[in-house]
Amino acid sequence: MRDHDLIVYGATGFTGRLVAEYCVERKLERWAMAGRSRARLEAVRDAIGAPADTPLIVAEADDPAALAALAASTRAVITTVGPYQLHGALLVAACAAAGTGYLDLCGEPAWMRQMIDAHQAAAQASGARILFSCGFDSIPFDLGVLTLQECALAQHGRPAPRVKGRVRAMQGGFSGGTAASLKATLAAAARDPSILGLLANPFALTPGFSGPHQPTGLFPEFDATLNTWVAPFIMAAINTKNVHRTNFLLGHRYGTDFVYDEMVVAGLGEMGKAAAEAIAKLNPLLGKGPQPGEGPSKAERDAGHYDLLFVGLMPDGTRLDAVVTGDRDPGYGSTSRMIVETALCLLDREGETVGGVWTPAALLGTALRDRLQARAGLGFTAG
């Protein structure tokens, strides 16, 4: 029996602290906090009201021996230590070798593909279940498509070959780590141009499979299905790849002809067009956003929300809709709950799932959706 069920690695960072705080709120037992500094771990433990006997583990992200010991001591690890392409590879390797569950908030597809190629076989052999992108990117989108396709199969006996993901409303921002990850990805691409090919490829996370042409979503356009203008969505580059990977892992349950894109609803008429064009010009790397380790207040997190629409178009012209909502800001409040509940779902289904590099939707599916509705403030409807 391992010492811990769950370790939160990076618990002294802004997002990691929120994750640890939610573990306290959920009154979890057999969990531990990990990071680089014992003094900072003690300070966070006391500040969030964690029990005084909560285990604290000191481990540097570049120390293979410390990470191997950490992975061997627990059934699962949540890590918020990013950018993952700079700080995550050794922990993935340690978990894959030890048969330990791994969960992160990664939105770095080129690195994810490298980890799939490097550790899929080891994870399958050890039973380790490796899950990337366990926050706002990409769980609500991945489970939204899954929910819509369930409806299509139930009503039409086949999946919808064309699905549109549309962000109808969103209040609250992305984490400081998101911008840092994007900058790290661009720097890596400058050093290795092959990374650009992975970033541009919708099927970068489906080794050996390339499906039909996909919309780029890079330019404002008029969406005739919704009769509104839509604009590029910054998270689409990672979400769409994860959705295609889920389809791939599920044996192409959505079909080998599946086409999917994500965009932001900008509005109607000329004002909508102008808004779409303005959104398209925004550069997430410019301006004063939160830095890694920074983020909004609790009041701001609690005031956030999001509303996502998924439209499925059947070959006979029938339209199906699914809606996913969240009751907190996406980048922090909702994400911290999502990743913890995903970890708990992973632990609950330990004997029912097999090792490998998965997506949360492909491995945990409706069990995760039910848990998020019951515990994490997400809502799912379809019809």
C-alpha cells in the first residue's frame, strides 16, 4: 500500500494553492502537498487551513531521484508546475515507470506528443494512467463533444460528422501559466521548426491517423448555422487536438470523417463583425495579464462563469445541440475543482481502466461528467 492516494505537486504556486485548498474543502484523506520549498509548503498548509499533519514533500522538478520517490509513494499526482515542456518531463517519466496516475493542466500539444511517443508503452506496461489537459483546457470541450455524440447516436444511430464548438459567454481569464506556456512553445518552435508542424496539425495527438481537412478557426467569419459572427478562440489549438485524440482513443466513435472546430460568438450584424475582427487582432502575449503565480481574487473567481454551445450537424440536415456551463471563472476556480475531481474519479476507477496516455474524456467519460456535475459546478445538457 502506498503512503498517499494523491499528491498535489506545485502546491505553493497560485493555481496549485487553489487545488490544495479544494482538497481541504473536500476533506480528503491520505493526500500530501509537494513543492520546492518546505518553508513555503508549511506557510501554504497553514494559510489554507490544511491539517497540521498534512504530509509535505520537497522535490525539485529537475531531480529524477526525488521525483521517482514521490511517484512511488502515491497512487496519483496532480502537477501544476509549468510550463510543462520546461518542468514536466521527468515527472511524467517517473509516473509512467512507477504505475502512478499523472494529471496536469497542460495546453502544450507539441510536448504532449513527445510524451505520448516516449511513455505510452511504459505506461501501458506499468498501468500508469497519464492524463494531460485536466482543466478548462480541455475537459468542458471534450466532454461537451462526447455528450453531443451520445445524443446523436441515441437519436440517429450514428455520430454527427460535423460539430461546431462555440464559446457563447465567458467571464474570467486564463491563468498566468497559460501565457507562460504559450511563450515557451513559441521559443521551442523557434529552436525546432518541426514543432510548428505539430502545432498546425489538428491530428498531432493521434499517431498514425490523419482525418479530413479541418477548419483553421484563425479568421473571423459569419457562421450561417448560428446566424452570427464568430472569432478565433485562443484555446482552440489545444482543445481541438484533444477532442480528436479522444475520438482516436475511443476507436473513432465519432467517425473517421469527423470535423470539429471552436470559435467565440461575437454577435450579430455589423457590430458582431467588428467585434469578431477586434477579437482576432488580440495578442495574448501583449498587455499586462497575470504572471505565473498571480491570479484573481476569490470574489473575482466566484463571479466568473462560462457557457459553451456544441452544434452537431447530421447528414440529413438535422441539428443537435449540447451545452456545457461552469459557475466559476474558467482559468482558476473551475479548473482547480475539475482537476481534483478528475483525480478522484481516476482513483475510483483504478481497477476498471488500463494504463496509457489518455484524455480524461476517453478514459473516464460519463463517470467524470457525472462527478463534475455533482461536485464541480459544471452543467451538461443535450437534445
